[in-house]
Amino acid sequence: MRPIFDAHLDLAWSAIFFNRDLTKGIEQVRASERGMTDERARGKNTVTLPELRKAQVRVCVATLLARSGPALKPQPTYMRTDLDYVTPALAFGAAHAQLAYYQLLEQQGHLKFIRSCEDLRSHWKIASSNPAAPIGIILSMEGTDPIVEPSQLEHWWKLGLRAAGLAHYGQGQHAFGTGVDGPLSSAGIALLKQFERLGMILDVTHLCDRSMAQALDLFGGPVLASHHNCRALVPGDRQLTDDQIRQLVSRGAVIGAALDSWMLYPGWVRGQTSAEVVSLEAVADHVDHVCQLVGNANHSAIGSDLDGGFGHEQTPRDLNTIADLQKLADILDRRGYSDPEIDLIFHGNWLRFFIKSLPSTEPA
């Protein structure tokens, strides 16, 4: 079993929206949802806190997720989820509810907030020798609509926010995201200046091509792609082009492979395509594509996005829970990856990136 650093999990949103007790075991949560039909993912969740321990996830990037774009549209039938709010102020409130859940889990000893590079080094050392240690979380925001105005970023920074992406699906108040196209807004440009002033990490995931190009041009701080696959393998604007991958790597970024089958199988139709058509080999394909493109294993990693609005009905057929991420090691081994390279993909690349990118609490 190899330790895992997962760069994208919507833990609080999954718990609060789906009304799930993540302190319970997988089967307990699935049983509690038996017979529910409001979401296709009911009874098919893949992540709970005990299952994270079973998976050997020592650290994850845990999100706050709430949207408030300038032109709200009805949710598509495959995503009837509680994401959209009519004002950024309401998204602000929803994100704080998710933050409060993480804070309570920390008080109960389940989680440990990581705010600095020293925190990360210390936590990884403790977790390496103590299986009962809390799971470390680095707080991120998937879409910055809950940041009501750019100057408010400091409020979120003081609460522990260390990374954020400017958009999710559609048009947000700061940028255009998946499924649409357009530039950063004036507020988005101002927000990036606050990112750079405070030391916030920019997650380019979900940015449309125009917004991403502009953000990378304007922002000089650390960047990552927390849960992003490759457009060369699965077409669509949700994926990274080879040129984008090269540009990100030139900035020292790491790219986390996502486990959503929609991003792993060309032509996947939510609610129709069978999970049987794709396996974890497809995840390895995307990891390998990044490694081959840049010539090493230093920039590919895991950003699973498991339970991010879907369950095992929309994951590779050989993944029933997040613990099955461990199967990737054997697949990569068969493809000729060395043990040190597999360790980089499982945790080493994210450790290096965040130790370099998180602020230091030590005096300069």
C-alpha cells in the first residue's frame, strides 16, 4: 500500500448536499440511501473518512463549492445539485457552511487543516508513523463566486484557504468555465492581483481556454491543475491540450488525473453509458500521456474528484471505492514505471509542489 495525496475531493459539499455522514463506513452510507432516487449517485458513494484511511490517503485538497454566475441557468438533468445561488452573498454563506463542517471534523479529530509548508512536512511525518492520525486537508475553492469582492480574499486566507479556481461550469463572476468561452472579468483580474499579493495558489481546472490563457499570462504565482485529464485522449474543453500541459509544466505545475468516466471515455453520456466500458487503465493512459509528453514522471499525480456529483456508476468498472486507487500502482508497474516514479505520482509530486507553494510560518 502506497500513501496517496489526492488533490481534489468535494468532501463537505458531498456531505451537506447529499446529507451524508462521512464519519460512517461506505456500506453504512450506501444503505442509508437505498431507495432514494433524487440523484443517480445515491447509494453509490465512493468516499467516506474511514475509506480514505483504507485508501492510505494522508492528505487531500478539500474544496468549498458554491456558484453564483451573472446569468444562472437551469441545471441540466444530469446535475440536479444544489450548487447555484442567486447572489455571491448567498454563495458566500453556502461556502461558510461547508467550511464549518470541516472545522467541526477537525475539532472531532478526523481532519487536520494544513496552512503552511511546515504544517505539511510535520503532518506527513506524523501520518507516516501513525495510521490513526487525522487526514490532512488543504482548503481550496472550486470556483471563486463565494468571494464577493476581490478585497475579501484576505478574509478567506485567514480562514485557511490556500488554493482556488476562478470558475466551475458556465460563467462565473470572475471567469468563464467549462462549457462556455470568454475572458476574465475585471473583477477576476483584480482577484488575481490579490492572489499574488497573498500567495494564493491558482487552480486552472475548469477554466475555458481563453480565461486560462489570460490567467496564466497575468498571474505570476504558483499554478496547478488539480483534476484535469488530456484532450488528446478524450476530446472536449474540460480537458487540457498538449500545449496547455507544456505551459503548465513550464510553470512547475502538477496535473492531477481525475476518475470521472466522462473524462476518461470519448463520447460518454451521463446516465446512459455503462461503467463497464472503461477501467483504471484509462486513468493510467492520462497519467502516461502527461509523463510521455514532458519526458518524466515529475508532473503527473492524482486529483480523483470522486463523489464530485457522481458515484461508482460513473467511475471505472474496477473502482468501487476510493481505496481502489491502490490498483493504479500495479497498472503503472506493468507499464514500466519504477517504484520511485509511482511514488511521485501517488504523492511525491504533490508534496513537492505544496511544500514549495504554501506559505512559511517561519520568520524570513
